[in-house]
Amino acid sequence: MTSLNLWNPSYNGFTSAFRARAATDIAADPVAENRDVRIDLLCGLANWSIFLDHIPHNVANLITLRNFGFSGAADLFLFVSGYAVAVVYAKMIAERGFVVGATRIFKRVWQLYAAYVVLFVVYIVAIGHVAVSYAYPDILIEFNVSSLIDHPVRTLAHGLLLQTRVLNLDMLPLYIVLTALFPPVLWGLMKKPGLTLAGSFALYLAARQFGWNLPSFPDGSWYYNPFCWQLYFVFGAWLALGGTRQIRPVFDWPVLPYVGAACLIFAFAMTTAGRLPQLGDMFPDWLLDAFIPVDKINLGPYRLLHFIIVAFMVTRFVPKDWSGLRWPIFQPIIKCGQQSLAIFCVGVFLSFAGHLVLITSPDSVLMQLLVSVAGISIMIVVAYAIAWSKEQDRPGARPGN
């Protein structure tokens, strides 16, 4: 291998060992060329759910991931993002060295930040326009941008520094920060994966114990505490780089699917009881108070456990080579997952547009469904358009293909 030897004299031996280990991992192979379509499917599903969840008073929200347990689309999006980033850049590091891999990660961070800046500015302008044009100043409070009235310049400045809590934009700053800090984490996962994962879990526990979080402007803190939510990102990367192989013996326990199913049923019952007072009256108050509301800011332990169980069940019953992944019904979701950043940004803006349509038109179930279907349809069209455009840039692409 001709890439830079950055870690120690045994780098080449480590790289060979890493490749051999990854090649036997059923969850991901950073060296292989084939792509795990399940990742694209889950990422697309997360983007669709995030779009629907961001439209208040929308009947389509009843079918999104958050309605079936303690975790939701945000958990899935961050976990899958960590998994995918590790697969891409671990392969690059193994083939071309740590410096090249780290610089490519920082290039990705710049792309994420540029997308955030454009989305943030457009979002702010759109919210301000609606507040003035429709005489609806309450929308500034609803979207956490009321500081624009007294501190417009400071609000924009802090927004560019990822320090504002504009509604529905919380996930992208978190993704940017975690990706920017990922190079040393990836190095640790490739050298000492168990120790690195343990350090991530220790940070999660310390942040919950001592109340660590990042400040936001003009007051408060981040909606998704990065010291806690980083665990999803690191855990996904750990699984991608051989973690699944290590925990495979646990997956083979015959009793585990039954325990997992029981936990998922319990989580669904608690979540539904929190929404429906009639069902909630059937459970003791101390039980509901223990799980409802779900601790989203600091990633409650039961929320984390619920997602791990969901991931286990999906991995157990949906193998990587499942023929259903080629069914036509799944292709639009997979395509949206393959263009995840663009579709996430489009979805955020469409959720605002959908919210605007619903508050300025008759509030009916039919209108809510039309807005939801129209938004997802636009996301699908954008995903296919981007994929087509990228295909034309590939060497050897024929005009008109």
C-alpha cells in the first residue's frame, strides 16, 4: 500500500486486518463496492417521517415512526448517518490514509454547512414574509425566531454559528457538529473500537448526570443535546466497522426476539396511552410518568433501548440480500435515502410550506392528506432528478440517459 503511514509502523498490517475483519461482517463491508440498500431505505423512511412530523395538526403524523414507540425518525436518521459515514470514510482511510480520509470528511462538513446556511437564510426570510404578509406574528414565536424583532443581526449571526433553535432545523446543526468531530472518533473505532464506543457511552452518561449541553441564542440550549445524541452516531459507526460481528452471538439467542417483541409492544402501549387519555386511564400514573413525556433532549435511556431493539429486530428479520428490497414500492423511499442531505433540506422547507397551506386554508383531513402526499411527491421527484443529474456527470454516460 502506498498511502501515508500515519499511525505506526504496523499500519499496513492493521489495514490488512481491518479489511479481513470487515469482509466477514454481515452488516457492512467498508472495502466492498456493493451498497447496503437497507441503509438507503431506512434513511429515506426517516426523511419522510421527519417531513410529516414537522407539519403540526396533520393526520398523516399518525403513521410516522414516533407513534409506535419511544424512539422516532430523528434517532433513525442520526444512527443511519453514522453508519453510512463510517462505511464511506473507513474505506477511504484504509486505502489512502488517514489524512486523505479526514480532509474528505471536512469537505463533507463544508457541504453540510453550506446547505444549512442556505436553508437557514431562506427559512428565516420565509417566516418573516409570512408574519408580515399574513398578519400572523405568532409564527415568529412558533418557529423560535421571535428574537428577529429585537435582535435581527445577532439572530442571523448566531444562526450562522449554529446557536439558534429555529424550529425544525435542530437536526442539521447536530449532524454538522458530529461529522466535524468524527475524524478522531473514526480513527479510534478503527484502532480500538470497543474502547471508543465505551468512551462515547461514558460521555452520554456524564452529560445526563452533570447537565452538559451547548447554549443557544437568545437563551436555552440545544434541542438535541450533542453530548447525548452523539452516541447514536458513534454506535452506528461502530456497528458498520465490525460491531455487528462481535454481538452476533447475542443475536442468535432464541429468546431474544420474544423479549424484543414484548418490549416493543410495551413501548407502543405507553406511547399510545400518552396520546389517548381513555387508554392512559387504564395504567397507573406512576407508570405513565416514568415514560411519558419521552426525554428527547437528553436521549432518555428507555428511548435509546427502544431504538436498539428496533434495530435488532430489523436486522434479524430483514437480511441484507432480502429480495423485497427490489420491490417497486420501496424504490422511491430508497432513492430519497440515497440523496439524504438534499431531501432532508427539501423536506424541512416543504414542511414549512405545508404548515402555511394548512393555516391559510380550510383545516380538513382531506387538505392535510393532500399536503402530505404533495410534499412526499416533490421529495421523490427531487431525489430522482438529483440522481439523474449525477448519472450524467459519470464518465461514459450517454446523452439522454
